[in-house]
Amino acid sequence: MATPNVTSSSLLQNVSRYEDVKDAAKKTSEDMGKQDFLTLFTAQLQNQNPLEPVKNEAFVAQLAQFSQLEALTNMQSSLDSFVTSMSGERMLGSASLIGKKVAVTDTPTQLTSGGAIDGSIDLPMGASGVQVSVFDSQGRLVQELIAGPQMPGTTPISWDGKDAADNPVPSGLYRLSATAVVNGQNTPVPVSTLSTVRAISSNPADGSVSVEVDGGKTMLLTDVKRVGI
């Protein structure tokens, strides 16, 4: 029986054609898609050495890799769709926060005529004294509040909307800052106040939801620790 006429030159030509297909299938990104994998796999079968064909074990292993790659690709598509739908639901659910108050740290807070501004400071080690300073939107000092020793934990604070002469101040944005005496040293302490939510926004890149409060400050919804009326 006649045997096929296979020469080294023909084998080299086959290898060359396979490499051409491989180079053409390369992606600009770091990962290879399932279509690229299938293209290379088909090219390998078409250009294999007839004297040393692909073994059954290698063939099955490559098919398994392809199936795994396709399953991962489908799973990624499903996860992307899930994240997109969840982002929309979070956006609609967060819209109920508009008009309500959330705790925001170190940001101007709206004072209404005859109203007050409530807040809190965290003192994990307690303090031998606390001073709270109130500034208007122009950065001018309006009032100073002094408190005595405080136990470790969260300390509530409140400003009644009056200046140092006990006169009501006009409506507007006011910022509260605090300094605590801890272990004999003056230490700045963040002040959390309740600010009204004015808008809700969503980041299309990662699906995160942000809330915008009085004064234009924006914070992630995941950073909201307290909601009030």
C-alpha cells in the first residue's frame, strides 16, 4: 500500500501556517476570548503533523479547557447583568432618602430660622474637656460651646442657632468643629451632623450610589451610618 509523500518542507509549511493563524488571533488585551481559543484549536487540528497526530488525551484536555472557558465567560455575562440590575434597584431604593437627613462628618449643615443643629463626636478614650466652634458660610466664628469631662463613646452635641451674644443667627449653612482634651493634649475631633439629602446619583463605571447633601458634599451610600427625619 502506498504511503503518503510527507516531506520536511511540507511540515514546515504547516507549522508556518499555524503560527500565522496564532498571531492573527492574538488579542490586544491580556485575556484570550473563547472565539480565539476555538480558532487556535481548529488551526491546530487542520495543521497537525500526520505522522504525529494529536493524542486523544490531549484532544480531550483541550476540549475541557474550552468548555471551562465558555462556562466562565457565560458566568461573567450573568454577573454583569446582575450587577447592572442591582445598581438600578439601589438607585430607586435610595431615592426615598431625598429630603431626609443623614449623618455627615465635617461638612456645612443647613440651619433654619429658629432651629438648631444636632450632631455627635466620637471619643473612644473619653476627654477631660470638649470645645465646639461654630462657623458661618464665610468662615467667621459665630459661637463657642464648652463641655466638661466626657466618658468614652459617642457624645451628642447641639447648637441652638444663637451667637455669642445670645442672638438668633440668620438661616444658612454653618459648620461645627470640635477639639477635645485627651491625655492632656488638644486633639481635633470630627463632628458628625445631620444634613438633608438633596440628590441621588449613580456611577455607571462601578454601579456605586452616592448621596448629595446640603453644601454640595457627596458621599457614598455605603458610608451613611445614620438616617434621621
